[in-house]
Amino acid sequence: MLRREQAVLDLNAHHRALRRCHGCGSYSRPHGEVGGKLLCEKCVEKARRDDPETEVIFRGEIEV
């Protein structure tokens, strides 16, 4: 009987949670969504400063 082995990726949860920010391009945890784009915390705050009327959907409210 042949034994099949599975490839196991040795990645931690922090690495898998990182996404590229559509504002600055850095890899970080998504903080919120503005205009359909995932942004990091710095870019969300910048968008709010530029236009206080900006609608921000925070990460807990985004449906994946």
C-alpha cells in the first residue's frame, strides 16, 4: 500500500492575515474598506481627513 504525503505550508496566522493596501501598497492587516478598496489603518484615517463624509466599512463588517 502506498502512502501519500501532503505538502504542509509552514505559515503562521499573522502572515496569512496580511493583504496589500490599495492606498499605499504596503502589506498589512486590512482596517477598513473605502469605495470598495481594502485599506490599512493609515490610509483609512487619511481618507477620513481628506473627506469627513467618506463612508468607511470596518473590517468586522466586510463580507468575504
